Amino acid sequence: MSALRAATKNVSTGRRLRGLANVNPRTVKLSITMLAGLVLIQLLHVFMGGLTAQFTYEISDLKTEKHTLSTQADILSSEVNSLSSNQNLVNVAHSLGMVSNVNPVFLRLADSTVIGKPRRAQANERTISSNLVPNAAMTTDTNTTNLTLENTNRVLASSKSSAVVASGTSGSIQASPTN
């Protein structure tokens, strides 16, 4: 029976837990403030991590776009250099019917004398020569089949607005008069 008595007997040997009634209200406010601060810090950490990831993808997209635009600028620069080369200008002049004169005449301005005998340029095999050394850097050939008087007037009229193109306010590149 002694075991039975020991099991039913109230054990009151230790201190009893005190309730919240005896807790200082200032301590409760401090604990709640600290808990809210920690939760707020964690939420800000998650938010900043999301923004960092988003900006990382935007930077990656901008770098890809920069590379693409740089490649396009290099291609356009190469085409412009090719179109403005002496070889292309000579080819365009010949395709338009111009002939180089093998008999140049010079004018001396000091005494207004003509040096040389002026003769009309003639188109024959001797005066029209093809390029002896092919230009490997020439990537674009000028197509003169679409060059008409109307297109020429349109291009010459648009050259007046070249300041608009140079300032970048227009969205397209002006057409070449030889294209």
C-alpha cells in the first residue's frame, strides 16, 4: 500500500510555475517587439533576395541585347565601308554609264591656261578596266537597277533631313543613293 499512497500523494517538493499575471508588462512588450522585428527582418531578406534575382536576369538580358546590337553595328559599319570604297564607287559609275577619261586636262589658275588636249571620253575595252585585284573586304554590291530619277530625287530630298538622322530622332537609317 505504500506504493499506492506514494502515487496518489501530491508532490509539492519543487517550485510551482507562476502565471502570466506576475509578469512585468514592459517585458512582454519588449518580447513582442523583438519577435516582430525578427519576422520583419526575415521578410525583408526574402524580398531583397527576390529583387536581386530579378535584377540579375534583367542585367543578363541587357548584356545579351548589348552584344546583339554591337554585332549589328559592326555589320552595318562593314556594309557602309564596303559601299563607300573606291572599288564600289567605280563599279557603280560604270554601271550607270560613266566612263573614266584617260586624257585628263588641267587648268592652271594663275594664268588661266589649259594644260593638255581635251578629248571626249570613250567607252571601249581600253578605257573600262575591271578591278585587277579583287577586294575581299567588299561585302556589299550596290544594285543600280532600282535607281531611277524619282528615287534619286527622293534620296536627295531626304539628305536635307540628315541632321535629324544624325541626332537620332528618326527610327530608321537613310537609304543610300546608290542602293
